[in-house]
Amino acid sequence: MLSTLKTFYQNRGLLLELVKRDVLLRYRGAWLGLVWVLLNPLIMLGVYSYAFGYLFQLRGAGSGGLPYVLNLYCGLIAFNIFGETVSRAPTAVRSFPSYVKKIVFPVNILPIVPLGSSLLHAAFNLLILAAALAWTGHLSAGILLYPLFLIPIILFALGLGWFFAAWGVFIRDVAQVVPVLVQISLFLSPILYPSSIIPAPLRPISDLNPLAAAIEAQRAAILGTPVAWNDWMLSCLLGVLVALLGLLFFEHSRDEFADVM
Amino acid sequence: MSSQDDIAISVRNLTKTYRLFRSPTDRIKQALTLGRGKFHDQFTALRDVSFDIKKGETVGIIGKNGSGKSTLLQLICGILKPTYGSVQVNGRISALLELGAGFNPEFTGRENVYFQGTLMGFSRAEMDARFDDISAFADIGEFIDQPVGIYSSGMFVRLAFASAINFNPDILVIDEALAVGDSSFQAKCMVHLKSIQKKGCSAILLVSHDLVAIQNLCTRVLTLEDNHLVCDAVPEQSISRYQTELSLSATAAFPVGHPLRQGPQRFATLQHMSVMNVYLEAATQFAMGDRIVIELSFVCHEKLPAGRFGVTFSNTSGVLLHDFASGFSGVIGFAAGCHTFRITTGPILAYPGRYFLGAWIQHSKGVPSDDRFGSVLAIHVYDGGKVGHREANFSGIRCSNTEVYLPCSFEKI
């Protein structure tokens, strides 16, 4: 396992190059090019403001006066990292048969590539969020802690990413199932709503959701309310476990990738 | 241990079996039983292969399709994991298993070459130093800054080949990559491979069906047959063994109902053909300048007073190089029934390579053939170092720009 982690370090240049390609490829040939990286989240924020802020007139409960839209946006940034990485995982390896079969290639970095590009998108989203917070007068130093709270989410995304990437090579159905699972986890996590509205009897179950603690911690940091560090620590540990298990499963099955692709 | 140091590749008892699942459900069942169940069939692609390759050696691998050549290369490169046995590799491998594998069609030639460099572990600065050599070798001009997707297959090959050989690999693995590209580029690759050989520090592993190239380049040839290593010897020996195996059989029947067989066969039907050397031993390999002896049998369904036949000699592209027509020798007219003729050719003045023998028969002059088939047997012409009594040196030259060699002498006056 240690030697696997070492190969990640050795191949960091390659990983960076792959992420660059992944992002460039998405916007290559588009007239506005990389402007879309900024434009996409802006449009989404506009639509949310119109639907939830203007039409529904939602003021999130327990959000300390923070407009619902920004509350939602804050959770979505974190969730999109998870969602994008995991939903692209089933094809992360499968769509590069030549890397697996025709050249000597560290395939275990392939599931990290979607994470890399989703982190880049998240960075731009965060800039927009910061600007919007400043605009509405809610910007606090707490936002600097934001990246810290992404750690458990990144670890989860990686673990599940490796897991589904390996499965995706063998069984095509995984590519159909995973986006549905991601959609479900969006609604089961406190993103569209604060966890305080979950009825008490369901709390012990919803607390098991490793994404929840991280997302709640982010909100708390941005609002300047006390952060539940214990919960965050716990989900970090859980994240490490999931990431290691996912990687272990991937390494166990990768010997057979070339045989079936 | 010093003898170990000059070993580039060491292969021991290498075996590869694939698990074949009849359906995806079987694969899930297999996974759910944690490998304890048996829901699959096995297919062995390579069985118990062992050999060592020293630094500086150029080793060819030949064998029919499906004999395990590519599996062997993939195992050596570490792309596949052996089922049993081991592969030990000393040094950096550059593999051309499939041309431009790893090239992304959306990116330009330049970007792809740099990416290839990153894959090989080179830094950007190291790549900057190499790039000019690569682009000069590929020689595709300003296309280097166009997306690879718009390249012609020739340009694609040139760039892929250029980048693979310019990374100074310790071990260069090439699978059928030389077959594409025009003859001048092939010649350039040959020259470059020879110069790598001269330096003597890299091992080259070459899979090819082009036996002439194998003979030209390799110091040693491995033959795979039915997933076994059956021959590990000098090129001449391995190639001749392979030729025998390669249904380059010296006798063949004209195939019934073959799509390329022409003619109504109303008056006559070609039956079979065999090929021999001048000592009347079955043979499929001839040195340039050798005579070929051909026996051809056919059946005349009725008396053909003006009937005539011929034996054709054509190259692998189907170009007819010569027609040994019976009419030229005054052999005209056959009784009804079965006939066998023995034809002895003059010295064969074709360049080294593979050629096809065929035959035709017609019921009178100037009408379409009544039966005709152009490739019933294949023969291999090799460079014997001389043609007739004259010295002739063709090594390293691929003479595909002319079809026929005419012996001549040069005197300075």
C-alpha cells in the first residue's frame, strides 16, 4: 500500500497533465473557451436566486440570516466535488482502453482525474461564493477554513471513485447505477435543507452520512458559528478508511483490467 | 553477478490464462463468491515460455496470428500480469504496441509528444531538448501543431514512431509498427534501428510478419507456435522453420468457391499445384536467382485443341509480375481428362519478399480464362548474397520502388 502511495507521488506530474487535459478538452473548441469555467456557476447561481430567492422567497431556517441561495450554493460546491468525481468514476478507467492495454500506465491515477477537475471547478465556485458573500455583507474569515472541510469529502469521493472505477471496467451497469446513487445522496445530505430540520428519530441514521458533518462544518465556518470539530474529525477518519478500502479494491482488481477491456 | 548485468529481459516459465465469462451475470456470481465459485472457462494465451535477452540484442518474434506474440509483449511491458512465471526487466521500456496508443486525437502533435514524454517520466525541460529531434524525424512539417485527429495514417505513424525511439529507451518493443508508412520512412526507421543496434546498449524486441525486415534487423528470432516457444535460434533457422509451419505449404489444391477464383470452369478446372526446388524437393523458400519448379494439374472436361494455360507470379499487392504461359513455349491443345505439367522457371529476379503463385487456363487464345486463381501458393524469396554467380548485396534495402531486379555490372571507363 505504501508503494502505491509512492507511485502517486512519482506520477504527480502526469496526474497534473491529465487533469489539465481533462479540463482543456471540455472547453476546447468552444468560442468562449475557459470563460465557461466561471460562466457556468454564475448562471446556476442566477437560476437558484430566481427560483428559490425570488419565486419561493425562501429564507433558510437556522441559517443565521444568510440568504437561502448562498446557503444552498455553499453546500452544492462541496457536494459537486463528490458528485462529479463519483459519477464519472465508472468510465474513468473504462474510457481509456489504450492506457490500460497498450501502454505502460499507472491506471490507479485515472479515477483521481475527475477529482482534480472538479476541485478546479470548485475553486472558481468558491471565488463566486466569496464575492456573493461580500456583496450581501456576510463575508467572514471563516471561508479560509473551507478547504479544510473539503478533506473528508475528497477522501470519500476518492474511495468511492476507485471502487466504482474498478467495477465499471467489469460491469457496464455501474455507469447507470452510480448517477442515481449520487442523486439520492444529494437529497439525503443537508444541502437543500439544514440538518436541524431532520426529525429527531431519524437523526442517528442521518448522522451516519459522512458528507453531512463536512457540509454542516462548512456552513458553520462561513456563518461564523461554532464548528462541530468532533464530527468533522470523525468523518475524516471514516474518509481515510473509505479511501483506503477503495484503493485496496482497485489495486486488487486492476490486474484483470487488461484481460476484460 | 556481472553476467546478470547485461541481461535486459529475463522471462521464466511465463504463462497467461484468461478467464472467459459467458455472460456478465457469471462475472458477478464469480465476484460474489470471492473467486471460490467457478463460473468461467479458461483460455491459455501463452504457455511456459522462458528466455533471456541481453542488452544490445535485437530479437524478432514471429508466429501466426493468435500464437501469443502480442500477449508476450504485453507481459514483458507489464501491461498484463502473468498467471504463472515471471518477467524481469532491467531498464526503461519504450513500447510501440499500437501506433499512437495514448495519443489523444483532440490534441496537437506537439502536445501529444510532450504527454508521451511525461508518461515516460521526462520533465518538460528534458522534452524541450528532445522535441526538435522528434519533429525532425517525424518530418510532418507544420502539421505538428495541428490536432492529431486530422493526420493521415502515415503522419500518425511517423510521429508515433519518432517519439517512441527518441526517448533513448533501454528496451524498445515494437509490435508490427513498421508495416505502415511509406517505403522511404520504413527505410529511415531501419537506418535508425540499425544505429541503435550499433550503440549496443539497448535491446530491441520486434514482432513482425515482415520476414525480410526480421531477417535484416534481428540477431536472433523466437518462434511462437500454439502459444509455445518452439524455436529460439538465428534468423535463418527460425524463419525457415516458421515458413514450413506457415501453411507456406509446398502443395495446395485450388480452393473451391473462393471469391477471388474467376471463370465458369466450363471446359477445364484447375486442380492443384506444388512447388519445388531444382532438386525436386518440396520448397517454399528461394534465394534470388534460384529456379523454381512448379507442378500444375488440371482436368479438361472435353478435348481442347486450342487450350492453353499459364502459371502466374505476383507480389503481395496482387501486381502480376510474370506469367509463365504455355503458349509462349508452344504447349497448346489438350485431350479430355487429367493433365499434370512440370514447369521450370528461369532464375527468379524478384527482390526478397513474399510472392504468390497462381494459374489460369483458357480454351482458346484471346478469350477470358475458363478458370483462374492468382494466389494458390505463397513462396518466399530471400537474399542469398548473390544472384547466379554475381555478387549482389541487398541487406538493409527495401526495394519496393521497383518490381524486378535485372543483374548488371558496373565498370568505370
